[in-house]
Amino acid sequence: MFRVRPGRRQWARGWALVLAGSLALTGASRAGGPLESVKSLIEEVQRILQQAPHESPVQKQQRLAAIEKAAARLLDYLEMARRSLGPTWNNLSRAQQEEFVHLFSELLKSAYAGRLDEFAHAKVVYQSEENSQDTAEVRISILRQNDKIPVIFRLLKEDQDWMVYDLVVEGVSLVANYRSQFSRVMEGASYQALVHALQAKLQADSSLTAEAGEDED
């Protein structure tokens, strides 16, 4: 439950999330266009991911915490959550909306938390930027051996910054993918059933992460 399809699409989607969530790590300005922001920072992001190949579990958690903090500055969790939930969003109270944004952001973090090392040496080709007044799409390709995976970053302009609200990998939207899964959970049930399912998923992921950390000690 709550997974993208396995294989290279899942790998690429996780990589794109790490990139999007890491772009602010260097503290560089994002005043330029969306493509320039991605292009100017990606090498620094990969350097950060490469700098501690034999780090301890504690150091890995510190690195993940730094990426999560950066993600909050670039990923528009509220917009992603709202679009992923669909019409049900409008029926929720303010408190319920805030709860869902929190659960959704934790779900995304869990999706890339265990895959950081896979992204350190990924090759990227920057292809194009389509930019209107307040929306943009940045197209890139992720290159692996005998493989080329197209990825689109969809962004909204908020104040002077561009914020990511969706990722499209090989034509499949992250937001649309989650919306389909969430709708299936709520079909014949309720929004609260979705909340319980998300909480159970996050608890299971947390337990797996803790067990992995113990194995490395």
C-alpha cells in the first residue's frame, strides 16, 4: 500500500524527491529560474551525499534530518497533499487538513529515507524549462547504465521562490499516483480509514528503519 510501482520508476521517483528536498542544503539563492536552481545546486547536493560513504547510523540520521529540513523549504507539502487527496480535502476541518499534510510529508520522507546512497552518483541531463507567470516545468533525464529515465519537476511560484508540487516520472505523476491509492483506501470506507492506514504504514517503516540501524551497530 502507498507505493509507486517497483523498479526503475520507484528508484527515479525517490531520487527526484531527494534532489528536490536537498536543493536548499547549500543555502544558495533560488532567485533564478527553476532550471537554473536545479542545475546550479545538483553537483553540490551529490557531493554532500558522497562525502561520508562509511558513516555511522547516527551520522546517517543527521544527514537525513538535514535533508528533511531542506525539503520543508522547497517541497510544497500542503499543495502536494491537497492535490493528492482530491475533493475530500475540501470536506476536512482545518485541523484535519493540517494532520493530513503532516502524514503526507512523513510518507514522502519515508519513501526516500532508505535510498540516499543510491543517488550519490546518478547522472543527470538537463533538458528544458517551460515557465509561465506562476508555474513551471523542469525536464531532466536520469542516466543509468543502459537506461534513461525522464523526470519532470512541476513548480509553483510562491512569493519569489519556486516550490515543487509534483514530480512526473516516465509520464506518471506522483500526485496522481497517490490520489489513486488514497481513493481506493477511502472507497466504501471513510477519510479516517485513510488516516489509520497512513499511520500504520509509517509505523511499519519506522520499525524497519530501527531494525536496520541495530544491524549496522
